[in-house]
Amino acid sequence: MKTGVMRTAFPLTYEQRAALRGKFEARAGETIEWTERVERGLIGGVQVELDGRTYDGSILAQLEDISRSLHGLEPIRSLDLSDYDFKRMGDMLRGRLEAIKPETIVRGSGRVLRSGDGVTSVSGLAGCRLNEMVEFESGGYGIAMNLEENSVGVVLLGDDAKIVAGQRAWGTGQVLSVPVGGELLGRVVNPLGMPMDGGAPIHAQELRPIESPAPNVLARKPVDRPLETGLIAIDAMIPIGRGQRELIIGDRQTGKTTIAIDAILNQRGNNIACFYVAIGQKASSVAQIVEILRREGAMSYTCVVCATASDSPTMQYIAPYSACAMAECHMDGGGDALIVYDDLSKHAVTYRTLSLLLHRPPGREAYPGDVFYLHARLLERAAQLSDERGGGSLTALPIIETQAGDISAYIPTNVISITDGQIFLDSELFREGQRPAVNSGLSVSRVGGAAQTKAMRKAASQLRLELAQYREMQVFARFSSDMDKQTQDLLRYGERLNALLSQSNHAPMPMPLQVSMLYTLTRSLLPRDFPMDALSRWKKAYPEYLKSRYPALVQRIETDKELDETSEQTLREAIAQWRREAGV
């Protein structure tokens, strides 16, 4: 015999009890053993639990539903009648309320079997779906991650101390949603969109599910617009386009985060919304990054989504998906967005932790079998949308940490196969003082020159080849002291190329100045035996010299994106004039 529970705010009369029993027993086709409970908190109405579902017709449920439907209504920010139109506010509120039609809410229900270590097992929850939000009687929430025959494995969003065996739980029928919109820019938030910077509450006008399908092929168009990082080594040899997914990979402490931060700093004035996601990092490290962004004036167009190492594994797990939903809002609105995932290695470890706690079968390196899908469904959401879809873009810069330069490990190879190229940072180059320590041989951009301006393509056309020749010759030069003049010239030239590609941290260079300096060096407008100390002075002084003495040239390259004969002639004159004035 089936069992059911009736909950009411007041005791039922004989007629009410008979009517309710008759209705549910007729639907079930059999007699049901009922338990009746009086719960004043329901205010009024009836709540029935039967067959793993809750039929909620209580006044409390209706009020909560009205509250959810009103979410997103523009908040009252001022009591000054001259500053706010209360009539318009009243009309909006009335319209929302009139559209609400109270009805019985049916949702899956179950009971907590066990809870601990941030995960819980719930029996029942009929019809529960993967990644569905689960609400607990104590007021907490979780995400359904394991759908088993007789129970559902749920990872908890908050403290698990209040979730105990025997508590009721309900399926909400919805995935976790976070606030999105321009209000998030300039703020530091947690993965739920709640402020962590001590500022005012965020009144976002829209909520967006953290999980959503990636744009299909017909909704995309080829990547053909550059997203410049301000780093010569990357913009010249490994160009990144808007809508691309370019992996930054390397050992610990080789400058991966610095490249990503420089890319954000370089978007000032480009109307690109930037999102930095800190996954499993120390809170002090995130604070330093936020301070750099504030100091350089980048926080006005940047949102930092923070799930530190002290946060629960669930918060670290949802952080990149939440930030991606926030960034997608700008893409779908026709704008451009840049998102940095720092880093997905820690994200994979967090997912492995949750999977093992949920007793999923482990695979290679104890990761679950769907660890590839973990990052594929995230990174595929980056795209350059077609003109019919608004033409917006979302560029992703995921970061992966390797061990001893091993890019053939499980997680690195997974993410390499998902992305459109990788920037590999070499620890040996880093120790030699090369900044950024980009290994041009192992780095690649599958978008290539399509994401470069014509000016940059012309200035850097032979750069990668010349640098590869220098690296190869450098190896042989270590074993021989007797070299011909041609080899010596090649080594000197390569040394100067390396010096040009080395940049200070947090000092991105605009594209016109990059082009000007590359053209000057690669076209031998400076002698190949130019003294290194003089070259260092040229690197520091020449950009400001061009901006102050040849502003029309810089503006022409910026506007036209080309390096025509007039510009080339002006560049020759500029370097000649600088050398005369500098006496070198």
C-alpha cells in the first residue's frame, strides 16, 4: 500500500479530508495510507507528498512563487520623488501581479539519506534532472550531479552542517542561475553573483542559467578580428582573435596569469567586457590581482569572479560556468567579451574530488570518465556570433598548469584538443629572463594571420622563422667557438629579436608601436650588431619618441591597420632621426 503525507496550516474537516483522499486515490488507482500534519508556517492551503512528488497548493508556496516572478523588477534606489517615478514603478508592479495565476505547484520531493563533506544523498526526487537545483527543508540548496536508481547525489552550495538525515528535499525544476549585466563590471563577486568587495548590493535586471548550450555552427562566423594582448611575442607570432579559445599553458610560476592580466589591461578603451575567474587560488593572490586591475584603471570594465581555495569544492566547480554565463550576456547583446579561467587544472581536481565523494567510478589518474566533457561544454561556449545573431564575441583564455613541462599529461592534452591553439611558456626561457617566456616552437594559433591586422602581418612575416633559426643555431653554438661571420650575424640578430620580444609586466604596448618597432628591427633599419645597451635604451625611449614626434604615423597605422609605402618611408625617416638625436 502506498503512503502519503498531507500538510495543512489548520486541521482538516471531515469533508475536506474525504475530498482530498478521494482525489489522490482515484488518480493512483488504489487505497493510500495517509499521515496528516498541521504546519502553521504554510499560512493556508494544502501540501501533499506522494510517490516522490510534492503537490503544493499552500499560500506560502504561492507567495514564494510571486516573489520569484517579481525578481528583476527595477529596485527603488531613492525616496526622492524628483529622482524616481513611483507611478511607473506602481504600474510595473501591478502588471506583474496581474500576470500571475496561482496554481498548485508540483515538484519532486525526497528525504536526505546521508550528508557530509559537502555532498548528500537524497531518496525520491522523482523526475529530477542532471544539474537541477535541489532545495532542502533547512533552507540550503544543492546541485544534482548523480542520478541513481533509488537516490540522487547532490553537491551542496553552502554549509552542510544544517543538512541532516531525514530532512525533506525538493527539486526546483531549474538549474542554478546567476545575475548578469553591466552592473557586475567593476565588482568582485562569488560564483553566485554576490559581492565580495564590500560594495553595495548588485541589482541585476536579469538572471541567466550557468549551464547553457554552446552556439551551433550556423550561429557562428569565422574569427577575423584581432584581440590584441599588447605583448609583441603573442600578437606577432601567436595572434588571438575575438571569439577564439587560446590556451595558456606552462609550469608553475612561469608567468601564465601575468599574460592573462596584461591582455585584460590592453582592452582599455576597446569596449570589451572582461571577466577574470579565480579557481582555487589563495585569497591573497586574488587580492593582488584586483589591486593591479584597480591601479591600472581596468576594473571599470572587468568583473572578478572568485572561488578561493578556502571555498567549498562546489563553489569552485561552478565558478567558471557562472562567469561564462555573465560574459555570454555581453556576447548575446552584440558586444565583445574576454574571459580568463585561472586555472582549469584546479577546476579538474575539484571535479575529481566531488566525483569521488559521490562514489563515481574513477578512470585515468582517478578522474571520472566525463572529465573531457567538463571543459568541452565550457570552452565551446566561446564564439564569434554571426551577424544575424548580433555579431558579438566571447574570447576564452583558459590556463592550465603542467608538471615539469609535460604537455602530454591527461588534463593538458584534453584542453589542448578543445582549444584553438596554445601559448606554451617555457620554464627554461623564464629562468633565462625572457618575459613572456613564450616557446614559439610549441605555441600555435589555429586562427593564425586571419586574426592579425595587415600591418602586423607585414611587419612580423618572417619573425617566427628567424626566431626558430636563431634557437637552432644557438644550440650548435654552445659546442663550437669557431663560427663564420654569417652565423655570428644570425646569433647577434636573434639576440636582439629576443630582447625586443621581452617586455615588462603589466606594460602592454599598442599595436601601432609594436608594428613600428618590429618593422624597424626586422627590416635592418637598426644594424644587426647594434650594441645591446643602446638597444635597451631604444626600446624604452622609442615608443614615446614616436608618439610625441610622429603622432600622425601612429594614428594612421591605428586607423588603417595597414603599413603602406608612405608609412614605411616615415618609419625609415623616424629611426634615422632618432639615431642622429641619440648619437648611436
